[in-house]
Amino acid sequence: MKSIKEEINLENKKILLRLDLNVPLLGDKITDTTRIDKILPTLNFLISQNAKIIIISHVGRPKGKVVNDLSLRPICKDLEMKLSQNIKLLSKDIKEIVSNDLFQNDDERIIMLENIRFYPEEEKNNQSFAKKLSTLGDIYVNDAFSCSHRAHASIHEITNFLPSFSGLQLDLEINALKKITSEIKKPITCIIGGSKVSTKINIIKNLIPRFDNIIIVGGMANNIIKYMGNNIGKSLQEENSDLIIKEIFSLSETENCKLIYPQDIVVGKDLNGKPQIKELNDISSDEMILDIGPKTINMISNIIDESNTILWNGPAGYFENPSFANGSIKIAKKIIENNKSNKIFSVAGGGDTVSLLNNLNAINDFNFISTAGGAFLEYLEGKELPGIKALN
Ligand code: ADP
Ligand code: MG
């Protein structure tokens, strides 16, 4: 893997720069700018080298269609302000962009293409789409570590058509994770929560042989609660996951990895509903699980006390509503407490997890913060990520 830092002549080169500017949005307001802030050194480096920059990113899950609410416009505005420089948001269909659309005058130095996931070809890793994209630039740079577990056109296939490099933030994250995983101290506890059940549930199986405890919380735990024979009402859930859960349980026994999942929960009638603590067998059909309960928090605290390393991805509940943020806050506070007394080494990752920790002003109380969630977990699996492999 070659870093863009080592490339000497970038003067007036057109750099196709894949970033992950997928920040949490509330309407057109950015609620957490961590991912934008972390990428500023890369942009400033390219600007200082007098390169021309074409930013590629996605935000949200438009699933291959143009969704006006998922425009990169607010992100473009925020970035313009932070760089004190104009950025042209080019909304034209990528498949119709010609070189005349780009860098029309000399002081136009940064262009941002509209949400790359508006195009169904992106997630299909489509070859001709990647080829078309590649004709817009001279050099490709991947500085989106958090997307590098995806074999998507702007991450993977594009590297077949252009000289390809890693970006500064990607270098930083890979080096930090390499160091952490090679020096890791047992007992190791991994906390997995959040809502991307379909991507994360398959990862758990591969993490079991590597870790001593796996704590499953958030939307991730709902299917387990259901598997145990409970009604989970309207809770977020994944179809057809019984087989994988069965495998997870049997593997945890043979591999001696303790699996911890909620023993009590907090429900609401909807996302804005009133919180109510409940036993697992007491959930009604019109309720949804939105946080972990006090017994579960206690259990998790004890496991954290027995651990030397904590790796965390995914909130324990629907923390955007303060009524359901208690579990996530208590976990964060416990980790911070033990971190301050040097009892543990702690790493957290994931867009929403980092946003939660930012809300608590706790970013500096962890040993390392990764911007990546899914990619972070897949890295811990020991897998070579498709986007990284493509750079090698
Ligand atoms: P990350 O971005 O940290 O990798 P995810 O994107 O997988 O994490 O999940 C974060 C989201 O999961 C948050 O929006 C949070 O509200 C949601 N979430 C967590 N627990 C639940 C739950 N029980 N029901 C619904 N949503 C949940
Ligand atoms: Mg997320």
C-alpha cells in the first residue's frame, strides 16, 4: 500500500478522493462533525501540494436512488467553512460529466460529487461505472477507512483504472489498529451494539475465538432475546437469524468465550414513547426494545471490571432520545472510570458510537477512537478489507 504522502509531484493533478463524510444529519443540520474534522489534514495536505481535488462520498442509505434529503450540500457547506475555500457541489449525473464540467477556472480547486450512493452501480461495484468515475481524475486516493470493508465501485473497482494511494487518515487508522491488535492484553471484551444487524451479526462468529467476552446490546441483541423465546413486539429485528444465533451460542461454548446479552430492557411504544423498564418475558406486541435495563448495565459493569481491554462498537440503545440513552451512557462512564485509573485499554469505533462519546465529551478518555464501525469490527476479525486489499 502506497501513501499519498509519499507521492512527490501532485501539482495540478486531479485527485479523486474517496472520503467517508457520512455524518449524522437531523434535517440539514449535522449533529456530529467528527468525520469531517478528521479529514481536514488530508485536504490541507493536498491543497498545500497544489492538487485539484474531486471529493467522492456518501451519506445515509439512499439505496441507489436520488433522495433529496440525503444531498451532500450541508456537508459541503461545513467543509467550505472549515477550509475557508469554495467547494463546488456538482449534482450532475456522474455518467454524464465531461471534463469541461470540472475545474472551469483557475481558482476552482475543490469539487464535490453528489452522494455516490444515489447510483445503484456504486454498491454493485460496477466496472463501467468505476471506469467512468476514473476518467474524471489522474490519481485515486482512498481516505475512507470506515468504508473499506465494502467492495463498492468508488472503493474497490476504481483502483483497477488509476494509480491508487491511501490517504493520511486511513494510514493513521490502520497503523493504530495494527499496533493495538498486536499488543492486546487479555481478558478482552468486545461490546457490539447499534442497528446494522445484518452486517454485524455474521462478524460475531469470527470474533468469538479471539475474545474472552462478547457483550451484545442495542438492536443487535433483539434477535437473541427473541431466540430465547420472548415476544419482542415491534423491535428492530432481522429475518431468518435463528441459525446464525444457534451457531454463535455453540461456538462460544467450544471457544470458551462468554456471551453476554440483555437480561432486562427498556421499552417504548415508539421512538418518542415513554420509557418503561421490563423483564424479557413481559414485552407487549405494541412495544419496542429501545435500551438495556439496570440489571444488564450492572452485569456489563462487572465484566468491564474483569477486563484488561475493551473494544466497543454500537450504542446500547436508541440514544438519540435521552429517554433511551441511559445504557450507552452508563457503559461509557464505566469504561472512562476504569480507563482513568489505568485498569483497561479502551478502543471505540463507529459513526454513531463516536457521536455518542462526543455528546459526553469523552473522546479523549478513550485510548483510541476509530471513525469506523463495520470496518473496525471486520479488521478485528483479522480479515483483509476489500478496499485495503485493492490498494495493496
Ligand atoms: P455505529 O455507527 O456506531 O457503527 P450503528 O450504525 O450500527 O452504530 O447503529 C447506531 C444506531 O443504532 C443509532 O442510531 C441507535 O439509535 C440505534 N439503536 C441502538 N439500539 C437500538 C434499538 N434497540 N432499537 C433501535 N435502534 C437502536
Ligand atoms: Mg452508524
